[in-house]
Amino acid sequence: MPEKILVTGGAGFIGRAVTAELLRRGHQVRILDSLIEQVHGNREKPEGLAEDAELIRGDVRDGEMVELALRGVDAVVHLAAEVGVGQSMYAVERYTSVNEVGTAVLLEKLIGRPVRRVVTASSMSIYGEGLYLDADGQAIEDAERQPRASEAQGWDPLDRQGRPLRPVPTPEWKRPSLASIYALGKYAQERQTLIMTGAYGMEGACLRLFNVYGPGQALSNPYTGVLAIFASRLLNGQRPMIFEDGEQRRDFVHVSDVARAFADALFLPEADGEVFNIGSGRDRSVSEVARELAQAMGREDVEPEIVGKSRIGDIRHCFCDGAKARDRLGFIAATDFREGLAELAEWVARQTADDRVEEARAELEARGLVA
């Protein structure tokens, strides 16, 4: 049966895709979004936002606006958040306020206006380093990297005997290792959602998103997804900037697959009370991804700039074990990565973007967050 669904942060990159998917399935959608300048520029209404969606411009920390947005709503997709590991390490009050306090305001207002289910966006960043196996085949959940003492020292974490660890897909049971303020806030959002929905007779679920990409990303935001940052650099004739040696491995999942996961998690009984990884199940090195994007954008001649430095809060390897989402939700990412890159490149070619990557790097370096 069609429902009326509130999507907080619904004017953002993922929010627009979720909104379109819900409308396609016959639901009504109301969006609450503050349309911050860092993400949306000076636009009153973002390009690509579905005309059939109702848009309320307001901050998720504003209780009156949240109450207004919740009127007549059957379920909530909670996406509203500040996003950016590096920026969270100096804009601490802002990230904590929006992500943790904003979620608290939403959930407190739901006490008086309960809904059937709340699905909250979490992040793979809560894992810190992903899961590893040591030389004996034992699972290592708390891998940590030591500060590099010399250029000869490798980037990968070692076990207590100094032996290399092997990265493997990270499942939901891997204990969190919160290496940034952003990660801390996303984990808090998970716990807030599951605690409060359970206490007040609602259903709740959380999706731990891996690296989401696709058309519609905020190309001028230097703290957004890595593929959008690379695309902005290439569009402006610059080399993609990669920290460390470029061999860190990630999982990239298309925004259309993520939107489908949210729409399913709103209704499938198996989602209630659970957290799920949402990724493609395929890991790639960051340097490999930068080269493939350059090729898709017709810039095969542009090699990425390997910085050889790390940022505080960065992790080495983390990629998705999607078995739980597959078994419980039937979720399998459907978009081929190269096809997704071609779609992204075609969209980027029609855009303009301010390249603020050097500015963001300088900000981090000035604060001692790059080593």
C-alpha cells in the first residue's frame, strides 16, 4: 500500500535518488533539507529533484520544522547529515550538532508523532580499518597502523609480530573503530535510531553505505565522495590527488543501487532492528579507480598525483561483505562499475565545478591533519 514518506536530506545526492525510487514505487515523498551552500551552492531547488516531491526548506535541528515535516507521514528515511571525514576533524561542533543533535531532535519529535519505520543512513567509516586476517588465518578486528617513521616504512597495518595483515571483506559483526568525528557521529545515529524506535513501538533499520557514486554528486564540495572529487579535478584539467600510495582499497556502489536498498529496507520485515552493509561486493584500489575515471572522461593522458602523505582519520582498507543484505533483504548491487563510470562521465561533461581540493588540502595541513 502506498505511503507518505519523509526523506530528511532528500535534496542531496543520495536523497534525490531515494526520492525518485520511492516515487517510482507509487509513494508520496516529503523532503526536509536545509540546502546548505557547501553542497548546493546558491540554488533554491537542486537540479534533478523530482517535481512530484514536496520540499520543505529547514534544518533537522529545528524542532518546529521537524514537527511540520512529520505531519501525516507514515515512515522516515533519515539522510540529513554533514558528510566528510577530513572536515569533521576540525568542524567538530558543526558535525556533532547536525549529525547527533539533529538525529536526536528528529527522534524526540517522533515520540509524539510515531511512524511505522525509520531507516537511517550510516557509513562504512564506523569500522575504521576493515577486517583483516593474520598470517595464521585469524580474524583481526582491531588492526591499527603505526605512524610512519621513514619513507621506507609501508602503509599497511601489521600484526604484533610485524607480519603483514591481509584485508578481507568487512561484515557487520566487525567491531567499530571510530577514527574520526564523522565516524563517531554516524555510529551515534545508528544507536539513537535503534534505541528510540525500539523504545517507542516503531521499527528501525540502518544502512552502512560504502563509497556511493553516480550522477548528481556535489562536484564543488571537496569533502564529498572520492569519485566526485576526482571528477571535479579532471573536469578542470587537474590531476586527481591521492593520499598515501593509492593502493588503499574501497568498495564503490552506484547511487541507484543504494536508492533501491533504502526503498526495500523501508518495508521488508527482515530489516527491522538490524544494520546492513550496502556495497557492491567488489574492492578496487583508489589509484585504479582514478585511472578508470580519467579514461571514461577521455583524459587517459592524465595520471593521478600520488601525495605520499596521509590524513588523520583515514584508513587503509575497508570493503564490503554484503552477505547479510543479500540473505535478509535480497540486495545485490546491479550496476556494472564501468557502465556506472561512463554514466558519471557523461553527466560530468555537462557540468561546471569549482575545484577546491587544493584549498581543502591546505586547510587540513594548516591544522596538522596531514602527515
